Amino acid sequence: MKLNLGIQNWKKAGWETLDHHKRVSIFSLRYQAWDMPYPDNYFEQVFTSHMVEHIPSRKIEQTIVEINRVMKPGGILRILTPDLRKLATAYVNNDSQTMQKYVSDDSPPEETPYSEIGLGALFMNFILSPGLDNIVITNDYSQVLCSYAHMYCYDFEMLSKLLEHYGFRIDLDYCNIERSHIDHKDLRSVPYDSLKSYSLVIECTKVSHVPFNPEKPLVSVAPYNHAMLSQESWPLKAIFRILGQFYDWYFLIKSLF
């Protein structure tokens, strides 16, 4: 079996799909990339395109460890994601033409963001973009502030070191988007041509399994305990799960009428 992680409404023989917008059944919670419903050493290949930037930085290490867990030893992982270095280079060089191209490639023409406050806003749209993947609330839980799609962005050094730390060997780095050890051409619903200009592509092989140590995260370097309350408090976590169920049922009922 093979896994296409973070894609909806796509099918191909021999491939499983998983996306947190995709409900398995009305009574089950939606699965997340850091908590997948598969046994150990299950998939020979895992493909994920422009998904990891939607994962909060606090969860990216658990996500990589979970992907590793469900992969067979020697399995191939291929990741595409916006390239922080390419984006930052265009911004620092004040290259509005390149940045506008990156932005238009990332969005359908009718949804292409345009900013009147400068190139920085276009740059930041790749790192923090609006969407329904993550919701930010106030610390007293009194208001919903906003919702985001993109939550973090990586350059090659960041992502490759994370992958190597958690048991992967880099095979293709900063590679041409056409190169791959797997048949990858039709694994996206969006054509590859729209991703060439700004994508970081990494292909790697699972060589070992390294567990995540929450006491020593690689991504977060803040000198304080920043673990999410929902991870530390089971009553709060239960409340959020119940709210999530009502959220899903609301939209399901709304879609029927």
C-alpha cells in the first residue's frame, strides 16, 4: 500500500488517502497527520504535497515521527512544500515580479492575493495564510480571533535536518520537481507546473524509527513551557473534541438542506 497524505477527492489504485477535512464516519473524529489510523510499517511509499506548511510548528515533529511509524523500512517519502529560501530571497531582493508569480502560482486566478501594503504582505501570506485548518482563540477562550491554513514554512536545511533526525536518509534534495524514485506525476489534483517556481522538493528513505521527545523539541527554541493546554488537561481536550463533533454535524446538516 501507498499513502497520499493531505489530499481530498482523489483516487488511484493501490493508494490510500488521508486528509483532516475528510470524515471517515459521522461518529468518528477526524484523523490528523500526527495521529493516523494505520499499523506500524504499513506503507511502502508516502507522498505529501503542500501539506506540511499547514501543520503548526508544535506538531511538525510528531507528524514526521508518525509518518515514519506507518512506513516500512526502506520506504520512500516525498515531500513538496513552499520553499522559505526562495520566498525570502525574492522578498529581500524586492523582486515583486517573482513574488507575484509565486503568489499567482499558489492560488487560482480568482483567489490570487494582492496587497496594497507592500511585498512583505505577499511574503507573509505563504507563512501565515487564511483557511479553516487551525483556529486561534484568546487565552481566556472568550473569542475566536482568526483561522489559518499555512502555519509554518521551511527551507531545505530545516526540513532535511528534521527528517534526518527522525530516521530518514535524504535521497533527492533541492531536486528538480520532475525527478523522483516513485511514479509521482498524477498524485496531485493540482498540476505540477503550477508548483515548480516556489516548491521545495525532498525525497527520502526510512532507515530507522526515532521517537519524539517532547522535552527536547528541535523546532521550538522558546525558553519557557509552551505545551498546549489541551495536551495537558484532559477535561479541556474532551471539551474541544465535543465541540469538534458539533462543528462537523452542523456543516453536515447544513449541506443536506
